[in-house]
Amino acid sequence: MIINKYPGYQACIGMEIHVQLKTESKIFCSCSNKFGDEPNQNICPICAGHPGSLPSLNKEVVDFAIMAGIATNSKISQTTTFARKHYSYPDLPKNFQITQDNLPICHDGYLIIDLPDNQTKKIRLIRIHMEEDAGKNLHATENESWVDLNRAGTPLLEIVTHPDISNSQETKAYLTQLKRIVEYLGISDANMEEGSFRGDVNISVKKKTDEKLGIKVELKNINSFKYMGQAIDYEIERQIALLESGQKIKQETRSWDSKLHKTIFMRSKGEAQDYRYFIEPDLPILQINEEWINRIKKEIPELAHEKLIRFQQEYNIANYEADILVSDINLANFFEETTKFCKNPKLACNWILRDVLGFLKEKKLDLKSSKITPNLLAELLIELDKETINSKVAQEIFLEMAEYGKSPIHIIKEKDLSQIGSIDDLEKIALEVINTNQEQVKEYLSGKDRLFGFFVGQIMKATNGKANPKILQDLLKKHLK
């Protein structure tokens, strides 16, 4: 880790994460909140900023904000307001953004992140507030840009931390946990590539003996956890190197160049910009009572950290395995659906982590777009568990099932893949293999134990891989004496 090279320094990192909410309509109008439509299709006078148009708050956005606040141990404000934040930019048609200023809906929360060696750390949240997204600039050429207003008015939650994070490892742990929370709550798909989970990183470094924070540098437009970690490591080292050489840190915004593996200057930042905030006159003060909060509490589903503990206890799987399963809510649900049918959670876990994830990675698919279903996988595992087939044949069946969505039982019958489990049948084949390979028998009996695998392979070849491995090995041990 970069900071370990400079033990006298401390990095202080704060995060500002924008979570795009998965509502049917936008935050202040009835336009569709759908990603991927043709540019400028989902707009109306309200989100396009026409004079005289009036916003109307989407209640589901408030529900989602309260839900996020409860899940992050935040205090929910009983009185909250919206404000206008003024700035002029091509993708902001009103020339102001409706957001929240000094009365955000959630405040003073925290997350506990897991660190190596069973250590944990508390990351404090300053606030969570609701706001509308701006549109999107599309830069066609060096001298030509277009504006797509489909995203204008999309509901966002901005989640802001104190500068409690110390390095890229802690940053990844925080982002991973926050991403899981919003996904499990069902309030966002948290897709970084589509921009529904994006944020800014504020980094400063200081001597450990200094009480005052250093000058902060903002990192923007980083669209993956991997690049964010690399950018943070680079930026910490860059700032320390400047201080060590007697130079000053400039307050500026930088971005990450993944080809050059360095942060690059975007623009300078002086004092805090005057956005001329004032209360949004077209939206009423929002009052949130205990009844509303209690209703939302009852709607909160099991979260990832709760599922992680339950999977280990209920299914007797290791922490490492459970952590991979709960890393994606679709994968966790797939596992549980599979175990409902096959009743062997350990076997299901092994096949999902090895074969299912391996196939998806190779084919560049996700669970939703693949033909693998919990029913089909369970059907295969039940036959394997009953020893109708052996593991080698099961893997061949899995590939055909995954590729074409065919029933494993149908594949077994169609290709006559049922395992040969008859001792008498296998004993005849084993004796024939032994009798026709006497030279190898002599070598085996002289101490070349590795030749045992040769005999196993010969019998498997003779049975087209359908021999019961356990019975086969027992017979070989018996007759090779």
C-alpha cells in the first residue's frame, strides 16, 4: 500500500457518491426514468426547464431516501426542505438544480467496514440528500458537443462521508458495502458503467503530527472500483512527493488516465463556489413523522451483511464462499433458489462458485442474460447427488445445459449417460483392463503408485466416462494386489 512507504504521513479521504434511484418516473415530473432510450425522448416542460413549469415531488424518492438512511444508521430529519443550487452549464436546462441544502433528509449516519485480520472501521456519514440529476453532454468531436436531457430530472441520492477513509483498500471496502446496500434495498441497480453509481473522491495528505487537514484534491469521472483504487494510490503518492520536495498542494480537480496510470489536471478550484442557495419556492416543506419512518422500516429486506451471517449458519458454508455469494443479490437469490430443490447447499455452493461463475465469465454474461436457472442446476445436482451420474459426466452435461438451456435429465436419457454402478459389470471391465496391461501391473506392484491413475483412465475410457469412481477404485485396489 502506497501510504506504507511514507509512515510519517496520513491520507484523509472523503467520498461523495451519487446513487441514481430506480423509480418508474423522474423526481419532479412523470417522465420515464429509463436508461438507454434514444436521446431527448423522455423530457417534458418540467425537466426541460421551461419557464412557468412547476415540479411535483415523487413520493417514492422520499421512501427510498428514508430506506437508505435507516440502512446506513442515519438520523431521519422530521423536517426537510429542497433548495435551488444555481450554476450555468449546458446539461442543466433551468440553470439551477433542485437539491437539498442545510436541511437534508438524512444526517449523521455511519457504516462499519471490514478490514484484513478481522479488523473493522467506522466510516461516518455527514448526510444523505435528495436531488435531481443533470442531463448528459455527448462530445462528438473536438469542436462539437450534443446534450441529451433524458437524464435531467432523474432522482439521485448524494451520500457524503467525513474524511475518515485512509487508503484505497478502505475506499473499496466502503464502496462495496454501500453498493450492496442500495442493491439489496432495491432502490438502485448501482451500475457504474451506466452512471447510476458514481462519485467524487476528495483526498488530502498531512503529517501525522499535524492537526489540520491538508489541501484537498478532487478526483472525478472514475467509473470502476479498480481505477478508483489506482487513482487514490497514485494521488496520495503524488501529494506526498510534492510536500517532501517543499512544494505546495494546489486545490484542484483531477481525473484518472487509465492508459498513463496517473491523475491528470482538469481545472483549478478556488474558494467554495457561491451557488446562491435558497429554498425552492415551488415545493413545500416536507414533514416526516414516526409513522412514515416505521412503515419504511418494516419494508426493508434482509441486507447483504445479514445474509452473509445467515448463509454461514444456515447452510454451513465458509465466510469466503458466503461473501462471494452475497456480493451480488442475484447470485445470492440464485443460490437460495437452487438449494430449495436440491437440498445440498454445500454442493450447490461449489458448483455455483466454480462452474456457473466460470461459464458466465467465459461467455461474458450475467445470470439474468444466461440460460442457467436454479431449477436446471438443481436438477443436475440431484442426479449427481443420487449418483445417477459422476462428476465428470455432470460437468459435460452442465456445459450443454448452460449453452442451450436443456434439461439435464433429458440430456442424460438422450445420450445414455447414466453412471455404471453395478459391481459385477465394473469388475468384468476392471479385470479385462488389468489382464491386457500386465506390464503396467508389474510396474505398479514394484512401487510405481502413480500408475493407479492409468488403470482408472483405461476403465473410464472403456465405459465412456460412466463408471462409478468410488466402486471403480475399490475394485482396482482389490485386484491390483
